[in-house]
Amino acid sequence: MASSRPLLRTARQLTTSQFRHISTTPSPPSPPPDLNTPPPPPKKKLKPLTPQQSSLLSSFLRVNQAGELAATLIYTAQTPPILAREPHLRPLMKHMYDQEADHLRVFNSLIATHRVRPTALYPLWSVLATGLGWSTAVMGKEAAMACTEAVETEIGGHYNAQIRKLLEMVTEWEREGYDVGEEFTELIKTLRRIRDEELEHLDHAVEHDAQKAEPHWLLTGVIRAGCRGAIWVSERV
Amino acid sequence: RTYHSTTHPPPPGPFTQAETTLLTTALTTHVPNHGFTLESLHLAARSLSLLDISPSFLGPAPLARLIHFHLYTARTSSLPSLASQHADLLQGLPIPEKVELLTWLRLKQNEPIIQHWQQALAVMAQPSHVPTAVKELAMLADEVYYLAGDKSVDPSWYTKRGALSGIYVAAELFMTTDKSEGFQETRRFLRRRLQEAEEVGGVVKSVGEWVGFTASAGVNVLRSKGVRI
């Protein structure tokens, strides 16, 4: 049973093992458990965050918010020029924009809840993202899709690194015998979902002739380098 | 501001248990009478049945540590507990008025030691202590906005807190020379400064909106004329 390996129990296993314990083990003189009220949730032993972990988490949320802000502005700027030439792309652009707007809402609320400082270069990223979206859209549908492909490739790798780091933190806690609260399991789940949606955008971009942009290597190279630079700066400033 | 966990216990503060005991006694019992001096620290040590030499464990700048302790406890324990005490008052107010009330509550924390506060500010103005003082001020502004329920996460996050820091410093200095009943003059001063800041903020926001709307309107007009942008 789970109690033989206490250090590796997660919160979910803790609750279910407790339920199993109540229903199968006979308890002689104690009164029968009241099946109408749920048992009190086990008190979680959560480890206080170290300063390095706090600043790491804050830089993650800051950079993610900056990234989603840039993504929504890129799509907003790309949409009118693209739709002027290819009106059939309206549903696709709308779908991608809606998902990015949802991501931005998620990170805005996470930043507010966890009292993280937003990036100081917010106005600069706004201008640059709008400029990038508009210029790639004016160059043509393929260029716009190549821009999306480049940005989403960088973002996918970036989210993966964050998820990996969070999983390391969580396994470290479990190894030390602490519990992992919902706060972090939810955070990891949210980041995974968002990463999956970003990679879906990457697939859409490639489907819609991102590879046919001329010159593909220059566009994607410049945009990916720009993304990496922006990510590096936003983590700090 | 770094990540603040909603479920995990908070990390330990910058003061150890021993320091906290000594400094609390010094702050509450002796500083109002003897000021931010080594005398207060020695009297506190004596009253706790410690050796007189004990304050030396506070480090090379014990007075700065004492003042930092006052700033720290006023921000982290007194202000949140006052906010929850006044929760019914704070309930129906719009955010700017909550900010005013919370700043006023924090200013009142200086009341018992106001006659010595100019001296304390002089100590904290020394170059080696300025970073601590500035950081405490920034965290205080953030705490006030957090307790007021502000959820903005755009550049106004910076402008609001910057403005509040400046206003708080001005109000604190004003309070050191204020002799009115219950520091009403300080409260009025605070209210006037906050209103000015709000007006300026409103003007800047309106100008920004106008520029944004005009620019996008211009672009749309050109598009409607057939210019491919």
C-alpha cells in the first residue's frame, strides 16, 4: 500500500490512500466513520520557497506575460494586411488570437495573485511586437506564417525549459518528504496546456506555407534571435 | 517583487528570533523616550536580563538595524493587521481611497516615535543604508497597493508605486514637523498629494488614449483608400 513508501506520495495518492484505509481496515472500538461528511483534508507539509526559487518563479511569470502580450499584439497587427489578401484565413487567425488572449489573461491573473513585478519594458515590447507583426504581414502570408513559426518554435522550447525546472523543484520537494500543493501542480498543468497550444500554432503555421517564405532562413533566424534576446531581457528587467 | 506563494509558508525574514526580541523591546518601550540611540538598545538588553554588550550581535550598524526593524515590522505585520481590523471601512471604498487610508494607517505607525524620526531618517540616508531604506519604501508601496486590492499588471504598476513612494516620503517628512491635533495637517497634505497624482495620471492616460485612437484611425482611413498597409 502507499503507506510503505511515504516519501514518494503525492497529494492525490495521500487522499485516495486515506479513503482506502477508512473503507477496508476494520476499526474495533472507534465509532463508525460518518460517511456524510468528508474526512478533513490531510494537513499538507509545504516547504517555504527559497529566495532563488522565488526569483526564478517570478522571472518565469514575468517573461511569460511579456511573451503572450507580444503574441497577441503580433496577431492583432498581422490580421488586417493578411485578411486583405487572403480572407479565408479569418477563422484561423481568430482561433490563434483567441488562444493567445486567453494565455495573456491566465498570466495576468497569475502575476496579480502572486504579486510578481511585470516587465518594465512593457511599452517597448508592445511597439516592437506590433511592428514585427505588421512588417511580416505586409511582406506576405508566407512571411507572416514564418514569423509565427519562428516565434512558436522559440516559445515551445522556452516553456519546456520552464516545465522541466518546475518538475525538478517538485521532485526535490517530494524527495525531501514535503508535500506538493495544488498551487504548483496547477501551475505545471497550466504551463503544459499553454505549451501544447503554442505548438499547435506552430503546426498551423507550417501547414500554411511558412516554409515557402523567401528568404526563410533570414526571417526565422532574425526573429528567433530577437525572441531569445527579448526573453533574456524580460527575465531580468 | 518576487513570487509570493499563496499556499506555502513564508520564508524567514531578515531578523533572527534573538534580534526580534531585543529590537521589539527597544522599539516599543525605550525608543519613544530615548530615541534611536545605543542607550535604547542597552536599556532593552538590560530589561531582558541580557548583558549590556548584547546589542553588538546586531552587527556593525545597530542603529540602522533598529530603524530597519521598525520599517520592516510596520510594513509586514502592523499594516496587514490594521488593514484586516479596518476591513469593514475599506470594504466599500474605491481603490484610490483605500490607498489613502492604508497610507495614513502606516503613517500613524510613526506616531510614538515621531519626535526621533528625523534623526532616524538621517541615519538611513547614509550611503551604506540607502539601499535598505529604498527597498523598504518600494516594498511598502507594493504592500499598500496589494492590500488595496489593485490588480493591474501593465506599466501603471510602476507609475502607481513610484508615485506613492514619493508621496509617502513627503508625507513622512511633513509629519515630523507637524504639531496639529492628531496629525490632521499631515492627513490633508497626503490627500492633496494623492489627488494631484491622480489628476496627472488621468491626463497622461487621456493623452495616450487619444494618440492611440488617432493613429489607428489614420491607418484605417488609409486602408479604406486602398493603400496596402
